[in-house]
Amino acid sequence: MRRLHGMKLLAAAGVVVVALGVAACGGNDDKEPSSGDSTSAKRTIKVGLAYDIGGRGDKSFNDAAAAGLDKVAKDLDVDKKELEAAPNETENDKYTRLKLLCQGGYNPIIAVGFAYAGNDPANGPLAKAAKDCPNSHFAIIDDSSVTADNVASLVFAEEQGSFLVGAAAALKSKTATVGFIGGCEVPLIKKFEAGYVAGAKAVNPDITVLVNYLSTPADKCSGFNDAAKGETSTGGLIDAGADVVYQAAGGSGTGVFKAVKAKGKLAIGVDSDQYNTVSDDLKEVIITSMLKRVDVAVYDFVTDEANGTFTNGVTTFDLKAEGVGYSTSGGKVDDIKSKLDEYQQKIIDGEITVPTEPATS
């Protein structure tokens, strides 16, 4: 696994800390990605960022990437260019976006989201752009299927962080029924589901986990940006008995939180510490968030590039590498934190192996 350069945490995140002599906690330690070194600060680096659907402002996945870019732009001399994705766009649109960044002299270029791999990773948007721009370095977040000398894959152990929030859901549930909302029924989001179910059942083997997906690839994964559908779908899970709902649905998560608030239940956020990103009226329903350190992945990748270091292939950000975790903002999991930390350490030590695919019924 590639070295995680400058692995520090943003203040808002409250992610699990297991290294550098700090006690494992998944809590509120105010840490940030490091500032790099004086050598990198002397060089202007042109960074291109191509967002997934929802873009900057989704208060979730894209915003985590944006936070990493904003941090590195403060620490280094960065000329940045951000391009948004559009709903229902084609793979050629994604390829064109990457190619525009390359032609504009941006290097490195970061593709935010598995959609940039395309249906055929060998000939999809990223593979074509990497071939057309052999002297440019690319990174793709959440995909490891595109292989090229100038492509780095930044992936995460989402199932491990989801296990922890699944355990939190079970410990907080009063109905022994919890819910999961996925933005799109794809293998990546299935990892979230698998970990969540495993964590809930580690606490209570008899718990019921209700699952609903908002879209499929045939819908171009529109469920990541459909708050109304997220609200309706969540209402259905709550009506079926769920009193804690975990959302892995990007921009649709706001709808999930609204439904949970309307019905007096609890929610779990994803990717960012969503207690700190939602409107004040929704904070009360969020007990924790599964932290996925896209910010750190972006920061480290750009910093390494500024230092003249590029490593292609796969880098995995897991619990041990502080790449995933859970938040404690709001104090709603303070009473169960010791139990969550116990599960966390067992995963790190290999005593618990978290599944990456849901169990077949």
C-alpha cells in the first residue's frame, strides 16, 4: 500500500485516531493534514478536480474532496480548477471534462467518483484521458479498475467505518429495526451496506436491517442527487419500524435527514461529519457519521505530486491508516464510544473481518 504522506485530520471531522501515540477514539481530536515541506511550497502546482454529480456543496462526498483541495491550496502554491458534473451526462462528457483539464495544463488531475471509470474501465473516460495525456498524472477516487502508468487509484475500506456506525445504530435502536438508504445499487455502496449490517448484527444478531436503494446504474445513479426521493424512501423504512437510518446517498442525504426529523427518529451521516454540515434544525437527529477521508486522500495525493512523488496503482485508506472512522460531534455516541472503540480495535487487529458484500439470503 502506498505511503500515506502527511496523514493528519481536519478539525471538523473527529475521525478515528490510532497512530502517533494518540488513543484510539473516533472522536474530536482537532487535527489536520500536514502542511507538507518547504520544497513543495516553492513550486506552483496546477491541480484539476473533476467532481461527481452533486459537485461542491453536496455536504457529503464531493465536499470532502473539496475540503482536501481547499486545505492543500492554503498550504501550497496551488492554481486550481474545478469542473462540475451534470445530471444524466454521458461518459463522453466525463472524458471531455478530464481532457479539458489536461489541455489546460493541469497536472495532477483528480476524478472524484467511480463513474469516471465508465462501464468499460479499459476504454472509459479516465482510461481514454490518461492515454491521450501520457505526461499528466491522474487519480480516481473510489475505483481501482483503471490501470495505467499515470493513474493512481484512491480507495477506502468503507465497510470498516460502516461496521462501526452499524454497531452504533444497533446500540441506539429501541425497536431492534434499523434502516439503510443507498444512493445507487452498485458494488461500492454495497460495501457500505455490508459493513453496516455486520456491525448491527455484531451487537444484536436478531436485529432487522431494512435496505432501500434510490437508483441503479440504468438510472445513471440519479439517487445520489434526489433529496425528495431520499425523504420518501426513508419515510417508508421508518413506517416499517426503523428508528435509526444510515444514508450512503450523497446529496440525497438531506432528504433522509428531513424524513427522520419529521418522524422523530435518528440518522447516521456519511463521508463528512454531517453534524457540522447540515442546517441547525437537522443537527439533533444525527448521532454520528461514517467518516471517509476523501479530504486526506486528495491532500496527500497533491502534496506528494508537489514533492515530485507519484505512485500509480491502488492506495487503500482503511481504519488502520485513519482513512475511515466515525464522528462524535454532538455527543450522541459518547455513552457507547468505549464499545465502538473496542470493535474498532478488533478490526484493526484482525480479530474481526468485515464483509465487503452483503450476505445472500
